[in-house]
Amino acid sequence: MEANQINEKIQELENWLIENPNSPERNLIESDIKKLQTLLNKK
């Protein structure tokens, strides 16, 4: 995955969190964001 694709995905997930603040999947989405940010930092 390219850096710009990772950034886009992070943005999509962050927007999802804003739109769904009380979702039971919140922890999973936050975890995915952290994984993507870690991946981005390695590039």
C-alpha cells in the first residue's frame, strides 16, 4: 500500500469514528488506525 493510500484509509477511519462515536467497533477501528500509522512511519 502506498503512503497516500494509507493516509486516505486513516482519514476514512477517523471520519467513521466521528460519525459513529458510540459504536461497539470503536476499539477495533482505533486499533486499525494505529496499525496504519505504524505502517506509514516505517515508510
